[in-house]
Amino acid sequence: MIDWIVRVMETAGYAGIAFLMALENLFPPIPSEAIMSAGGFAAARGELSLLGVIAAGSAGTLIGTVPYYIVGRWVGTKRVRDVFERYGRHFGLKAKDVDRADAWFDRYNWQAVLLGRCVPGIRTFISIPAGTFEMAVTPFLVFTTIGTVIWNTLLAVTGYLLGDNWHRVEAFIDPISTMVMVAVPLIAMIWIFRRWQGRRSEGRT
């Protein structure tokens, strides 16, 4: 994977970085850590400019976030509510839980998108709830861009500073990403279990 990323970058330069980062957002196993830190290393060697690497990577990321946002808009709150109406009772969930989530996202949507774009394991998929709960396109793009630039700058500058050791960035980020990917489903399961217990208690009274 790393060798392929480096080859694409060497062949296509900034366009290659943009392409890779767009692809990374569609297929998360492709690591942004490797792409941007390798770009930073290329800048350190004088092959590319650091600003150009950050700009190209951020442009690619922005392009890559749009499809998931569109999918979220297509699914929509109504479809999610319908699923909860039909199947939610098996897990102690109701359609009003979707309404609560919708209200929460309406209140904190820009914070969720901004911070989500900087969290490994979440950054790709934050576009889906943004679309599902109908976050307006303009703030979605604005705060996606801000969060993306912050994340990509951190990775590119780290790769620039590490030089030949740029590949260590991925080794550092991977455990954090793994922790997030494990923690989020675990928290969701705990929340669902508690909701289910609460519904059972209500049914007994």
C-alpha cells in the first residue's frame, strides 16, 4: 500500500495527492496518515511545496466527502425513523430516539463535523449523519474544509519534520484510530442496551 501511494505521488504530484485523498475518504483502509506524511516528506526534499501538498490533499478530501453526504441526504431522517418504527422495539428503541438525535445534530452539527474531521476512524463517516440530518450544504462544506485543513496540515508538517522517518506517523496514529473504531460501536451497544433495559422496566410498571 505504502509503495503504491508513493508511486502515485511521484508520478502525478499534487494531482496524485488529491486523487489519493479523495479515494481515502471513499475507502477508509487507504490511510490519510501515509498519504499526507509522504507528501510532507516530498516537500522536505524539495520535490513539492508544503503548502501545495496541504492544498491538494484538502481539495481531494473535500471531493471525497461529498458522496457520503449525498448518501446521507438520500437516506434521510424519514427512512431512519421508519426503520426504528419497524425494528427498533426489538432493541428498546423508538422513532423518537431518531428525533432526539436529529435535534442534537441540529444544535451541534458544525461542531460535530469540525471535530469529526480531525478524529481518526470517524473523519470519513461524519458526512453520513450530516447528510441524514440535513445539515445545510454550505456550513457542511465550510466546516469540513476547516477540519480537513487542520488534520492534513498536522500530518504534512509532521512528515516534513520527520524526514526519512515519515512512515512513523501512521504507526503513531493507527492505535488511536483502532481505539476509536472499537470505542464507538461499544458505546453505541451500551446505549442501546440501556435503552432496552429502560423500556423493559417501563413495561413492568
